[in-house]
Amino acid sequence: MAVKSGIYLNPSLQLGKIMSKNDPVIDREKLYEEVWSEPVNTVAKRYGLSDVGLAKICKKLVIPLPSRGYWAKVYAGKKMKRVPLPKLIGDGLPKSPAPLAVKLSVLSTEEQEARASAKLKASNARKTAQSVVQSNDLIDPHPLVAAAKKRLQRNNGWSNEKGLRSAPDEVLDIEVTESSLDRALLIMDNLSKKLNALSVTMKVVPTSKQTVLDVEGTIVELKISEYVRRTNHEETPDETKARERYWNRNRWDSSISYPKIPRYDYHPTGIMTIHAGHWPERNWKDTDRTSLEDRLDEVVADIFVLAAKIKEKNDEEARRVERRRTAEERYAFLSSRLENERKLINQLEADAANWERANRIRSYVAAFEREVFRDNDLTPELKDWLAWARAKANGLDPLVLVSDPILDAPELKRPSYW
């Protein structure tokens, strides 16, 4: 634990909705000022938290909150006193020192509106789900439920050592023991009918071995599973005899194989869980107080909340991909522009060098011609050479639009003998 300026720091703090390392750090003083300047629910929405979630963070940071009725009195015009922010070191403070700050992601106005809209949709979905009467028997089941019943009630073909029946690549993703199959099918049927009333479609995707829901264009995975209790296997007398028979066999006798004795025994519990989504995800489980059948309306509402979170995550991923694509395009453009600029500079330098060579050749040819004239030695051969030299200078000069018939000709190809 590090100490700085008399305040304890906790580098491993995990509070509230912790985001990426780039999210702003909210210190105690700033958060204290916010919760005493506005109601807790207003501040919580800003950070994408619930009232309870923000209250837990304030408790960890030892930040006092306004009492119930505080804001009603403030709005009525009564002048209220703040509870001062306590120091983190001193008499009467908790033995476990509080952290200095917490990382919280500040939501934009659009994100806050989107989350408020998602909560409203979930509330409306729950009311609609409550209007769909649940059946206690599998009567007129959903087509996918009927197909799952036919497939999972087969008497053979189940080799799962836990005794679970499942065929997610063929029918609904249900993984339960035989004794719980009828109940799982009934739960799935009631759930599918409630979702169908909200225009949520359900389908099986054989390639990914998943059952998925289409919630207003957002895909949410769905599964029902049963918890199976595991105990150490106690060897039976028949297994003991089989083991002894194997060890007492003739060493050359290959007709007797080592008996396969399980390490564990698995026992059905009837405790089921509905799983939805996959990072983010949501699970609903049978409890001692309530069964899944009593919570299906809650499940439907939470599925809409989960779908909103998945959509938010997918949208952020799409924005990230788009940012990366834009960055790669810009990188490609700048790289191409730089490469092209280098080629142009190289060509410019080559043209300048050739222009200097051409002028140097012309100067030399002119000086050579003057010397020959002085000596009266200008023969036909020298005239031809002077003409050839000037033509080569013109061929090198980028400002003269002529080509050298030899140097600028296409590359020669070596003749093939085969």
C-alpha cells in the first residue's frame, strides 16, 4: 500500500463500472462535489451506473451522501448544510483505508439517452410479457420446441458422462438430464411465446451450434442448462472383480481389456439456468425462493436490456473498426504520397544532373571546336564527331524533346537457343 501526502492509495481498486485505462480518474473531492450538487440518480446516469452502484462506490471512497428528502427540501427553498468530506487518516476512521480515486467512464448525452430508452423498452417488454399467460403443460408448443422434444426424447444416442442430453447443432440449445427435459421444454416454450409477443424471433444456427434471438436486429445467444452435482465414484463389486480379472489374466491374452471405471459420479439436481448473450451476458438461475417459471417476465425484460448492451458493444466495435480502416487508409495515402514525392525528387535530381552533363558536354565540344578551327584541322571525321557529341548532349538534356536512338531504345533480349 502506497502513501502520498497522508492519503492511502489502492492501486488494485475495482469499483463500479471500471472502464479502460484511458478513462478519466474521478477523485474523491470531485465525486463528493458532484453528489452534493445534483441528485445521486442524475450523477449515476452520467456514468452509466445505477443509484445503488454509485452509492457503493461512494461508500468505498468514504464519501457521505445527502439524506433522504435532502433535495426535496432544497427545491422547496430551504438552505441545507453539507456533510463535510472526511479525511482518510485520523481518529475514528475505518481500519481499512479508503482509496483515493476511481476510474469511471463519462457517458455522452447520446449514450445516456440510449440507456434510458433501453430501460423504457425493458419496462414495456415486461408488461407485455406479463400479459401472455404461461401454460403448465406443453400444449401447442412452438415449432422449435416441438422439434427439440422429438430429438431430445430419444432413448439412445446419449453418451455424455454427466447424463446430459443436448444437440445444439440440430435443435434448441437445451442441456439437461432426462428427468428435467419436460420442464426445460416447457420453460423454453413459455419464454418463446412471451418473446414472440414482442416480435422477437428465435432460430437455431447449426454452424455455430447456437440458439439465437433476434431482438430488434440485435442477435442474443440463448441456452438452458441444468447443474449436475459431482461426487467421487465408489467402486462397485463388479468393477472390482473386473479389475482383478484383468490383472490375473494370461499376459498373452488380449481378449480382456482394462475395465473403464469412472472417476466421478454425476447426479441430476433439477436446478436450471437460463443463459443469454456472451460478453456481455446475463444468467437467471433457480433459487430456493423462486423458480425460473416465476421469473420469465423478468428474463424477458432483462433480455431487452442485454440486447441494448450488446448493440452498444457492437456499435463501439464497428466504430473502432471504422477508425482503424480510416487510419489505415490515411496511412496508405500518406505513404503513397511520400513515396511519390521521393520519386519526383529523385527524377528532379536526375534531370538536373543530366542537364549539367549536357551543358558540360556542349561546353567541351565548343572549346574543342575552337581549338580545331585555330589549327585548321577540321576534317570530315571531326565534323561527324562534333555532330554526334552535340546529339548526345541533346539526348541527355531534359529540356530538349529528343530521344537518343540507341540509349533510349528498348532493352535488348538475349536470344534463346531452345
